[in-house]
Amino acid sequence: MSDRSLTRRAALLTIAILWCAGTARAATAGASAPAATGAGGSPTAATPAVKPAAPSTPAVTPAATGAGGSPTAATPAVKPTAPSTPALKPAASPTPAVKSAAAPRATRAKRAAVASAVKAPGDSVQTLKGGQEGTVFRSLTIEGEDRIRIDYQRPELTLDVDPEQAPGLASGGPAAVLERGAPDFSAPLIGSTAREPSPYLAHPWLQRFTAGAVARFAPAVQGVERWRLTIADSRGDAVASFEGHGEPPRQIAWDGRTRFGLLAVPGLTYSHVFEAWDKAGNKRSFVGQGFDVSAYRVDSAEGPILVFSGAELSVAPGAPATAVAPIVLEAAGWINHGATADRRYRIVVTARGQEQAGALLGDAARQLALVTLGNPARIERQSKLDPQAPVAGTVVIAPVP
């Protein structure tokens, strides 16, 4: 049984004892009170301490005698004011007085008992132990001191691990280290492509090199017996010719190859003459306007042959040293997408002077080495001098047979 229950029972027992004592004293006082007598020594009716609400039976006094001893009419001496039956009721009046006096003492005793039960022994520290009922609460209110300390007891962490016996940490020789996993050399290369663009990517949107014919002719003549088309360079020398009998085709294409097996030179101006003979042997000549040959590509069994003017090697003013001309980017795309990466190519530069030829050759080789796969040594160099060469020179990139 807890101390609080014992204290409460002691307080109730004290109140009961005090109440019984007060009742006993009130009963004793009512029994020892003397009866009241009249003037002649006869008893009179007892006068109640509390006035009753209404009389029930009036008290009768002894008959009075006259001077001669004869009785006279009975006259009530005192008008009754209280009934005789409820005379014992006022005896209970002391009981409330005793109860009211004992009530404060009982209340004080009860409060003291409760205070002693609630008060913590020693100081105001309260301990909540884990794992017991009553320690789980949703809210905590602190009254009085505004400090609270919470101590957590954690078990000691012990790792029973031997580093020398742990898997993967066993010592071994160089061969054992290499056998654990083969090095991956492709991952760093692939990862670098996310940050640095590859200079070896193709540029399909560049279409500076013309594929197929470098010039097309459409003669509009009829009724001829035979015909001939002659193409001449800027010096007047015939470099290519086409002839036939009957009506000429609607379109005649020139692929840029000369009758000597050479290639047409970009940057030069070419002209053409169309001649036609009728059945009577009459000849008519038509001289066409001059035309220029732009950069073009000729496909061969070894690889593409790329021909362009030296003026297209120039880059924008103020560009960095690693800048590459668009014509070289397109040429490198055709070389990099060839059959093998070790195919040898040759750069042939034709210019009017040695200094110009050396400058064009060095610039073309430097730019091509920046964007071409494989060993840069597979790109060979060659220069030619020609007084009749175009002013800007000519560059030819062709596979080595």
C-alpha cells in the first residue's frame, strides 16, 4: 500500500473520531439540564431553546384557590409558545457547531497528506526510466525551473573485425592486384566526351566539295551531222573535249579531269567552244562564257580526291591558333571515315613562288593534323611551282597509291 493511501485513511479516521466526540458532548449536555419550577414550587413546562413553529398541547398549571379556600376558575399562567413533543430536537443543535469546528482541521490534514505524498524526496529531480509504464508521453510541461536535462544511455559499440582477414583487404603481390579487376581504358575516354567535344566528328552540313561534274553544258542545236565541244583554260590550251555524230545530248557534264590525266585547277577561269556541222559540211561555232571551277571531290578506288583553292585555308581574323577552316574540316571528315585509319594521304600545293607554296603547305598540314585521326605522320607533303597557277594557289589532298 502506498504512502498516499495511508495518509488519506488517517485523515478520514481523524474526522470520524472528532465527529463522534462532538455528538457525545451534545447528548450529555441535553440530559443534565434541570427542569424549571413555578413560583409555588410546582414544575412548569420546559422552555425550548428554539421557538417551535406551532404549539400542539398547552401546558396546564395547578388550580388557584380563593380567600375562603374555594376553588376558582382555572386561568393559564403562561401562554405556551413551544410544543412539548419537539423539546428534544434542540439537543442536536450543538452537533453542527462541533462539525464546523473540526472541518478546517480535517481539510488541513488532508492537504498536508497530499502535499507530502506529491513532494519528491530530496529535490525536484524526476527520473523517467525507459522500458517502464508511464514513461511514454506525448507532451511534457515543466513548471518552476526552466531547465531540463536528458541523458541517453547507449550501449558500447564493439566491432569484432580483423582487417587482415576481411574480404578484399588481403595482401598480395602485384599479380594478385591486377587479377582483381582488369583496367577499363574506355571509361575515361567516354567520360571526357561529355565535357570536351571531339574534333574528329563529321560535319555533314558542310558541302563545299562538289561531287560529280564540275561544269555542265546544254547545247541547243538541231539538224547537225556531227558536233564537238572544246574546253580551254585561261591560257587558251584545250584541256578537255567531247564530240559525236547526230543530234548532241541535251546536257554534257565535265568531271574536271583533263585529257592529260590532270585535274582542273580551282581558281582559274575556263571557257568552252561548241562546233556543229550540217550534212552539207557547213560549220557553225558557238563560244560560251567563261566559268570558274570551285572545290570538288573525285572518288577513286583508293579514296576521295579533294581539290580546292588556297584562298579557302584562311580563317577569321583574330581566331586562335587551333582554329580550322571549314574546308579542312570537311576534308578531314572524308579522310576519317575511310576504310582504315592508317591510310596515307598526300597534300600537294601548287603556287607561283616558293615562299607562297611553303606557307600554304604548312598551313594546310597543321590544320589537317588537328582534326585527322591516326598518326599525323601519315599525311605527306609536296609543293609545286607554276607561274601560271592561280593567284591564291591550289591545294590537292589525295590518297597515296
